[in-house]
Amino acid sequence: MAGKKGRSGFAAHPEYINRKGRPKKGFTIAEYLREKLREVEPKYKKTYLEIFADTMVKSAINGDPTARKLIMQYIDGLPIQKVRVGNLEDGFRVQYVELKPEGMNGDSVD
């Protein structure tokens, strides 16, 4: 074992300590998008986030099933999924039951 007897890790090798700390991450696409969505669009005097949200709501109202699904997922979260586990003679059985709120399959919600 290199180093002094009875010492290990950084105690035995203080030259390995990164005294400057962990390097910062690079600029990610998510960080760029967050910044861009906070900017105000000069023509409409709204943030891009407000414009984006308005467009998404209008699409959902006009019948776009993807927009409806995304809004439901972000507002209420995904539905709870139940799993039942039962013991059978030949092993275990798992029954998966998926719950979907009304309107998630593209059918109209009135």
C-alpha cells in the first residue's frame, strides 16, 4: 500500500484532493430554453412562455389530443396505476391495470 501506514484515501494522498471543486457543467439546451422562454416578445409584449402556454391551451380547446394530454399530465399529473400481486401455485401473477382519465384517448370531453 502506497502512503503512510494506517492512512488511506485522501489522508494518504492529499495531492489528489480537487481543491477547486467540481467543474461547472456546460450550457445545456434546457438552460437555453428556460432563458429564452423568460424573454419578452416585443410585438405582443408577453413572455415567450406566456405565448407558448396560450398556444397550447388554444390547441387543446380546438381538439388537439396531444395538447390535451400534455396539459392534463402537467396539471393533474399522470394517473395512479395500480398493480396487484397474487400468489399462484406455479409462481406469482402480476396484474397491471392502467387508469386513464376521460378524454385521454382523443374522445371529446364535454
